[in-house]
Amino acid sequence: MSVRLQELLHKYEVGAGAYIVRFALVVAAVVALAVTYDMIGFRNLATQEGMDTAQLAGNIAEGKGYTTSFIRPLSLYLVEKQERTNSTNNYEGTTSPNPLPQRRGNAQGHPDLANAPIYPALLAGVLKVNPLGEPDLSKQQRFSVFPPDLWIAIFNQALFALAAWMVFRLAKRLFDEPVAWASAAVFLLSELLWRFTLSGLSTILLMIIFLGLAGVMARIESGARDTTGGSRNLVGWALLAGVLAGTAGMTRYSCACLILPVVILLVVSPSPKRALLVLAAVAAFCAVMLPWTIRNFQLSGTPFGTAGFAIMETTSSFPGDQLQRSLHPALGQINTGEYWDKLVANTRDIVVNDLPKLGGNWVSALFLASLLIGFRNPVLGRMRIFVVLSLIALVLAQALGRTSLSTDSPEVNSENLLVIAAPLVFIYGTSLFLILRDQLTLPGPAARGLAWVVFYAVLAAPLLLTLFGQHPSPVVYPPYYPPWIQQKAGSMPENNVIMSDIPWAVAWYGKRSSVWLALKHIDRRSDKFKDDFYAIDRVQQLNALYLTAKSLKSMDVKAVADWAGKKTADKDWELVQKMVTELGQRLLDLKQDADAEGLKAIYKVVERNWIHGGGDDWDSFVLGIFVKREVPTGFPLQRASFGIMPEIFLRESEREPAKTIQ
């Protein structure tokens, strides 16, 4: 064998070439896993936040600036109020503190006040070079995958692969190469994280930022103990830590809390320049955060726009999504006790349910156990403190910022902040497993290999069950069926505005401005602070109403429609009206009529709205459409171009006074 051949074999067995071969094999394995997962487990965007971010990124990519097509009534309120404040005409003589000007707005170019800017801007560049195209779904006979949704997933999976590489590098720096390989494998085998790659959320990008922040803090801790290093390097790293913490805040506002563990760790740093380090980190953090918060304040009078009101949501004053759908929110009615109650209740839920299954597997339990073990290397101990402090900050931010989004999608949502720290938790948990494995008296390499197989098999069980179990449909219906959304939205001119219960989907799939469904069809209060369809229509002209299964599931619309189609429907409807008026015993008897499924469905709406609530809600509005084939008098939208089943889509008919559906 020639010397040249021997050198070549040595290079690719133990030399620098071995690293290249291993790297290529790992990349091929990750790509194969991603392709397999997408072929089996891919679903189109399923969350409100994913579609909201996508439509915002689409507007940026089309040159419309940082504007949104998903319009929250709260955003209308904030923008109009700030415009009135900034105007030279301050509405002198207005005795009420916050009435909106009665004018018709233009939804085109409405500024986005809900999303931090970095991820939508990055996603805009991704959509700009989308090679998969964006087909006209209204012309397709069959539908399964929306190509831009798949392209967003591919982009996030590329970020996921980058995050896995960063996990490897950080684990190798803190521990050694075996821990690095095992930590990266644990990270890549977490099924929950793969679901986040399909969600369209900024979670994977935030993991990358957090890993970068942890790496910088590790360098600061090492440099503070290095007597040969100068303070100038430490100041530079402190500046970078502040920039990364600010970048996290500009990716998701609630993640700005990460500046707290950074500052605490710098305050107790062994470096004599700790005060300068803290000042540098805070200054860099403010330099990143301040320009955008000033922009928000100029537009809305608040530093974080509508996102800053998350702390008020799901309290007793604003249950569910009521605050975001309010045109005249009574912000002064909430008290500090409600904040405390929300913090305590949500923190308990997070500690009991979310913290033990952090990252989607039980390695987090090993991390908690590792807190009882001391390290000879002080940097490892200090970094573990940084992880714990970060988890505490994220728990508090998640508890106070939790909204109805966490109810709609319990695990995969932007309010799941703990998962951002999962990479560091995996590293420390995996290191403990290796320590325990080395202390076991295993008989030979085969037994040690079997231990690894069992370890990875248990961790990968959720992912394996997803790949080899029942395959879900990529269509997230109900309530999202993109061809229907495109068909209905496409029937409207581009400058028209649609009120909908899924405005984020109308904005993303339908490419039309959409206002979130008002709290009520009609608000019977006599003051100026109504929160209904007509109040929003006075501020922002509405050209269509789109109700989907998201709202219609609250009543059995099929049973009502079947009953209404019978010949006896008119007679029975007159009976229902008479019973509602008389409030007699016959109504209670009707409730128990086992053969009248449609009437029982109607009764639920009648009892909830007309007997106890006065018929203000959208359920009674829908009931009138299905039973009497008409909308209330004065309602400007009467044309049902696509029928009223399985979705209701009403558009204007030159705003004529008629109420019968055409």
C-alpha cells in the first residue's frame, strides 16, 4: 500500500477528514428525518399567531411596510385615540374621556401593533424567495398542502438544524464531546420541537438567540476568571449579551425578561469591572429595544402596542379574547388584585404541568436532579444558575402574559416561553445521564451500547409514535379550509374589509383586510361606548361578514338547518316565538322533546340569549338566518353569495335597508 493511500485513509479515519465525514452523515440524517416528518406529520398553519405572523411578513415582502391585514378592534381604539392626541384638533368640548371619532377609516396600511419586528422581517425575506409558489386554491379540485405554509416549515426546520449545531458547540465547550453528541441527539429527537417547526412561530429562532446568549455568558464567566485577559474583551461580551437580550425582546416582547438573569449574573460576577459590565449590557439592551418602542408609542400611546395588554387578558374583567375584540375597553376597571390572582393561578399551573415536561421529554427531570450535584468547574455551576434564573424569569413572564391563545393551542403557542430554555436543560440533563451511566457496572461495550439505545428510544418515543402512528390530515379543518377562505375573500375587491371570527386566516389565505368579530351583534347600551358590529362599522366600514365553524360550533347548526328545511318549520318557529314571549312551561317541555333535535338546538340559543341575555349575541343572529332566512332590520349585509351552509358569508348589497337574505 502506497504512503499516499495510507495518509488518505488516516485522514478520513482519525484525522480532519473524519470530522467532515461525520458532519456530512449527521446533516444527511437530519435532512432525511425532516423530509420523513414533513411527509407524514406535516400540517398547514394551525394557530392564530402563525397565520398572523405569516400575513404580516407577506405584507412586508410585498412592500406594504410593517402593516397588518388582521385588525383587532383594540388596535383601532389605540390608533384612533393616539391620532386624536397627536392632532391639533383635540376635540374640545368632548365631555367623554375616550369616545372614538365617528368616521370611516381605511384598513389598508393599518400599522401592526401586536408583533415584535425581527421574526416577521426575517420571514418576509424567506417568503420573497419562495420557490414553491402560491397557487390559486379556489381553482383546485382537491386540496391538502398550502405551499407557503410548507416553505415556512422548511425555513424553521433549517433554523432547527442550526440550533442543534449550536447545542453541540455549547455542550462541547461546557462539558466534552460525548455530552455534545448526546445533547444534540436529544434535541433533534424531541417531537414537541418538531411541532414548533410547523407552527410558523418564532420559537426556534428564539432558541438560537438564547443559545447565543448562553454562549456569551459562558465566555464572560470564563474571562472573569482569566487573569491574563483584559477587561476590554469582557465589556465587548457584555455589550453582545445586552444586544442578544434585546434581540430576544424584539423577536417576542415577553422575552425581554431575559435581561434580568443577564444583569443578575453580571452583578455577582467575580470580575472587578462588574459595574461596567452591567452598564454595558443594559445600555446595549436599551439601544436595541428603544427605537421600536418609540415607534409603538407614537402610533398607539403604548410601548408594546396591543401585545402590552396581555397582562390584562383572561382576568375576571376581560375573560377570553374579550379585550382584543373591544372597541371601547374599560381599562380602568381592572385592579391590582386581579393581576396577582392571575400570576398565582398561572404560576401554579406552569409549575405543576409545564415545568416537569419542559421540551416534551423527561430529560428535564434529569436537569432538576442535576441541581443537587456540584461541579468542579465554577463556570458550569454559574451557567446552571443562569439557566435557573432564566426559567424563573420566563415562568413569571409566561404566567402574567398568558391569554386565550394558550387555551386554543395548549402546547404549541407563542406564550410557551419555557421551551426556549429547553436546549440548556437538555445539555445539563444529558450530562447527568452520562455521569450516572459511567457509575454503573455494565458488563462490556455491548451493555453500554444497549443503555444508549434504551435512552434514545424512550426520548424518541413521541416522535416515533408520530411517524409510525396514525397520520393526521394536513388540512386543519375545522375551522380552516384555505380554498373556501380564498374563494370568499377573492369575491371581494382588494380594498374591502371583512369582519370574521378567523381574521388571521382571511388575512393570510384570503389576502384581504379582516377585522376580528365584534363582541356582540348589537350592544343595547345607550352610552357612546358600544362594542358591537355597528360601532366598528362606523369607525371602519365593513363590507362582508364571515362566520366559520369556530363560531358556529357553539350551536348545532346542522340540526337547526335540517329542522328549518322541513315544511313545519314556519309553524314551529311561530310557536317558539310565542313561547319566548310567554316564558311558559311549554318552553321547558320543548327542551325535553327527544324527537326535536333542531328545536332543542334552538332552545339552547333562546335560553342563553333571549330569556337571559336579550338576544344581543351572535348566536341569536345566526339563529335568525337559519330559521327565518333573514338578518335583523338595519343590518347592511344581506347577500349570501355562497349560501349559509356550512359557513355564513354575507356581503353588502349597496347597504339597502332590506333584511331578507338575498
